[in-house]
Amino acid sequence: IGASAFEGCSALTSTKIDSSSKLTELGDKAFAGTAITSFTVPKTVTKIGNGAFEGCAKLLYIDMKGSAPTIGTGVLDNTTPLAAFHYLASDTTYTVEDGKWNGYPATTDKISDAFITFELKASDAEDAAVIATAKISYTGELNITASDKKAMLPDFASEDAMPWHEYKAYITAVTMS
């Protein structure tokens, strides 16, 4: 896919690349400024260009299907705090240290696994009982599990008081149990 091929296509939310594709490169800024939420890099890709996903403000994850490609700079600049590269733990071509691959967030977690977990307490008191656990997955799903079937979400003084405030723009679904 050539440089800037879809740059600025602000309504572009998804892409599908056939598994039999011979695609080898994502050019510089190929998808920059689009509204895609995820992207699957086919196993045939050997290079991801500079800023390929720069400014994709809704990007949650990039699913890597093959060996580690050469990767440019600024690939995830100005994306969501959830954006990360997902790869198979069995693939030893990825050198990941402290959760980073070539300086980018990377994980072998399942995409549906929790990215971050919060505890909801009955009050602001330090020793208050935990009434629910909230987890946000890499897909943007907020899953709230009550510790007691009678428990309810507490009132929040403002939207800034929600434990998931920093991630609210990336929450795509809510499940409560």
C-alpha cells in the first residue's frame, strides 16, 4: 500500500485484506488520519512505513499475523492510549522489552483481555469495600463485575471522577454483571 494511500480518509473505519494477499509494505502515512479502530497486518508484510497509523485517533490495536517487520518512526503517534501491537507469544522474531517492541507498546495478551483494571469502592474512604471491578479490553469494551449482586455503580461527582475518565473516548461497549 503506497505512501499516503488513504491518508486523511476520515470516514474510513475498517479495512479487510484478504489472507491470500501478497501485500509486503504499508507505506509512509498509508492510513494516517483515518478513523480505523483496528488493523490486521498480513503475514506477508515486511515493512511498516513512518507514520503509517499516525493520527488514527480511534485506533485500539494492530494485530500482527506474521514475523516482525521493519517498522518506521511515528507509526502510533497521536493514537489512543490503548493502541498496541499484538503478536503471538510463540513468534520469537519480536524482541519485546518492558512491554515495548521497537519503542511501541506490544503485547501477547488476547485482544479481548483487559488493558487496564479499576476497583470501584463504596465510598472515597481508603478502607472502603470494593463493590465492583471494571476492566477495559484492547477492543474498548468496559466490563464491570459487581462483587455483590446488590451492588450498584456509585454516583460520580463529575465525569472526571470516573475511574475510566482517561479512556472514556475509546470505550466502545459496556457489559455489566
